[in-house]
Amino acid sequence: MGAFKYDNFVYYTYEDYKHWEDSWELIDGIAYAMSPAPYPKHQRIVASIWRELDENLECSSDNCEVYISPIDWKVNDNTVVQPDVVIFCEKTNKQYFSKTPPLIVEVLSKSTAYKDVTTKMKLYETQGVKFYIIIEPNSEISDIFELINGEYKLLKKVTKKDKFKFDISEKCKTKVDFSKLFR
């Protein structure tokens, strides 16, 4: 069996992406379908962590707000992702955000787990996302990573008994009571 030829992939840009129906992500020009729809437990956790981050967000002037998917982060012309939950600290009139967010949450699902812990984690790391939270709904364990010297370091594996404070910047912070995520 010969080597896999990467030249055979079709590569796309944001111009292609913005005309597609359904839910997609674009990473380094490769299209990733975001289907099937997540399980209800996944969506409950997404809503709960959004609520926790939003209700506890204290910012004096960073224009930070918490968003829930679908919301586009256009990294460049061939990479557009839709994190499950994200904090953006920019104002935009466009259909997407372009600045690196300080915090991203991905709730794992069967169809996207591998991409979330490999491809997207590396993307978030190289783009400078300060905090990356990966939530595993079945075990109810969350991994909190912080970008330190350009690499993600696991700060803590949290359970539903834990609370965690995130210092987004000198002017902005939030916290999560993980007991409120799992019902």
C-alpha cells in the first residue's frame, strides 16, 4: 500500500465556507462536518457552562462576552471554527470574530472528540488561547489547560465537586462551579 497523497484533498477557504449549508468547521482548508447533532446531555452542559461563565464574568474594560455555538472564529482565510462556548474580547460588525479568544470550552461528543483533543487543541495552542477547557460528559471530568510559554499545561482535572477561577486578564475574570454543569 502506497503513501497517502495529501495532494488529493480538496482545500477550501472562508469564501467557500460562508456559502455552505448545515454546520461545518474549516481547519487548514479541510472541511469538517458538525453532524450529527449532539446528545441532549452535551447541550445541557454547554448551556450550563455558558451560564456559569457569563454570570460570573467581571470585566472592567475588555469588551469581553461569552458566546455559545454556533459562532464563528475566523482564524484566517482557511480556518474557521465554532467552539462550543467561547469568550471573545472584541466588538465586531462582521459575521465572525477574528481576534484570539482568551477562553474556549469544548464538550466532547462521539463525532468530534478526537478532533477536539488533537487538531483543535493544537490550533488553540498555536493561536494563543489562554485557557482551554475540555469537558467529558460521561465521566463528568473536565481538563483545564492554560497556555504557559506557548504550550498547554494541564492545570487541573476537575470533577463536579470543584470550582475554578479564570484570570482572563488584569481587567477580566470569571469562574465556574462545576457542580452546576452536571444534572
